[in-house]
Amino acid sequence: MIPANRSACLHAIALGILLGLPADAADAQAPKPVPSQQNVGQEHLGQEHAQGEAARQAPPSSTPRKPAPHEPAMHAPALQIATLGGGLQDAQQATLFKPFIERTGTSLRVQGWDGSLSTLQTRAAAGEGGWDLVLMEDAPLRLACRKGLFIPEPQRPDGGPPVPDSPGTGCGVTAWRESIVLAWDKSRVDLMPTWADFWDVARRPGKRGLKRDPRGTLEIALLADGVAPEDVYRTLQTPDGINRAFHKLDQLKPYIVWWQTPAEAVQIIESGAVLMTSAPSGEIATADRIGNRRFGTQWAQSLGDVLDWGITRTASLPAREAARNLMAFIQQPDQKQAFSAAYLAPMPPATTPAKPQATTPKAAPASADAPPGATHRDDTLMLDEEFWTSRLEPLRSRFEAWIGAK
């Protein structure tokens, strides 16, 4: 049997010959074969395959696209930063974080926290990630490093190899040094008080503010009890010395209002809840700058503390890279100067104190590459990070038990 299409073609050619048409014209009148739906689909897929192969073989662009100013990096998650809130966070935002965003296009998400090791441990135990770069005090960060909560930081200032986790000193990058001072309400206290006056609630009635942390608080208690700065850690190395510090705190316990963050230290004195308080000098200076110019600052026998940045174990590889870029940016001289001007309080030179005070050997001179706030008075007591790295956890347990006891 002749197929229908072929039969139609033969009839058309024959009709053309009868009508006297040329052969090619007659052939043009013949119906063309119609491709089946299967053939159409195969042709379309073949075109797609060819186009896909061409796209895969095309060379990649040699110049990656850079984000425009104010434009976050494409598809990059925000770098999660935990800092200590208050005036500190405001100064960081204005002088460090905002310029970094404008320079790099990196997205940052910043939140405040209490800076305590126990908070980090609780979050880790609950499986709560989310923080990539964390600011905290040096000794707690060393302990957190030993517990595997931070990564060793390979970018050391001296260019040497990374320090392993075990010593606990290689996870942090120094942010700056701050001073913990005695601050008071000048509208209620007309004379500059000392730590001994801080304890004298009979002569100067009112509540007192102290940080809910044995680190720093035990040192203040011993200073108030007449221990010279250079003898404080020699005293705390003994059980009798620790008992002496807690006994001194017993005398003040009914009058203490505890604070945990720098912002809380300012809030309790701004609200009138306390007459005097220990506080980071930068927070007091910030409160003065924004209009509440009624706080005095006693620099004699202030405490010198170090704050560090640490990259968490849960940070992704892109987040770790972004965190290192931010830390390198923060260390630039222009950024350090801008931050110091916005937050760190100017430190007056040491003068002859009302009571004899010895020079602490912990007060080191500032160097050209020192972090902001590195300059200290001769009568500043630098917190001993080695002491607190080895003693913080047992002393914190005793401290919290003492607070909870009747």
C-alpha cells in the first residue's frame, strides 16, 4: 500500500503535467511532510542542550562585581556581632561599624549582651549559634577559648604562627584597654570620694553600685580595706586574702545595687538609685557628653581592663573572613583615633593622692601600636589576667553563693 503522503504527491505531480506546469512548480504544490510531536520535542531539547553547552563553555568574567557603596554584598549573610551595649555600642556604630559598611558593603547585625562566660556557655549548651564575632573581657575570653567556644586567631600582630587553643591566649584580638573608675553624683556629694569613702555609708548615706562579678569587685574591696595596689594579687593568692575581700563586701552588702553591663552602671546613677558606683570611664564620659554633666570621676586607684574580640566556633568560613576584615579595619590608626575621641574618656595625669598609694607593676607604658586606651596612670591597678584565668570559675561560684546567702 502506498502511504497517503506519497500518494498525494504523485497525484499533484500528475495533475501538474496535465496542466503543463514545470516539474519543480508541480513539486512545490505537493504537501510537505508534517513532523510528528515527538520530533518537535526532540528538536527543542537539542536546541536547549546546545545552548546549555555553549553557556557552560563560556569563559567566566575575569573581574568580579564589587558592591557599590551602601550596597550589601550579594547574598552574603550579615556578620553577627555581640558587643557590650550602651554608649560603647553607640560609639562603635558611629566610628567603626558604619564606616566599615560604607567601605566594604558588608552587612552587620549588632546586638548587646552582658559579656559573661556563663552566658556563652548557656548558649553553647542550648545549641544557640548566631554570633560570629564577640567582644568580652580578656580573662573570660581565655577561658572560653580553652572550652572550645572560640577559634584560634591566626592573624597575630607579630606575624607569628597561630597560638593553639590550650593556653587560651590565641583566640582573642585586643580591642582596647578601659578603666573602671569610681563615679559619683556631684549634685549629692561635694567632695571627691575614695574607695574607702565608698564603704562609708554612715558619713555618706545612699546605695552603692558594683559589678556583679568577682573580677574587679574583690580588688576594689581590698583597696577599700587599705591594701596597696601592688599587694592586691599577693593578698588574693591566699585563702586569708580572699576571705578578707569577702568580709569587706559583707560590710557593704545591704547597700549594694549590682550592675552587669556598662549601660546598667550609668542607668543606676542617672536614675538616682545609687550615690556612687564603679563604672567604665567611657560610659561616664559618654553620659556627660550627652548632657548629664553631673557625674564626678575618681581616677586614683582605678582598675585597668582589657577587652578582646573573639571569633566563635559556630561562625561560617565567610563570616570568619568578614570578622577578620572588620578587626583589621578597626585597628587602622584613623579608626582607633575616631573611637577614642567618641568613647574613651581623657585620663588626667596622676597627682599626689589624699592617701598613700603605691605604684602597681602592672601599669605598662603605651607603645606606638598599643590599642586605644592603652595609657594608664601610675596608680592604676591592671587586672591580672593570669590570676583570673586560673581562678575565675571557683571564685565566681563562691561569689554567687555569697550574693544568694542571707
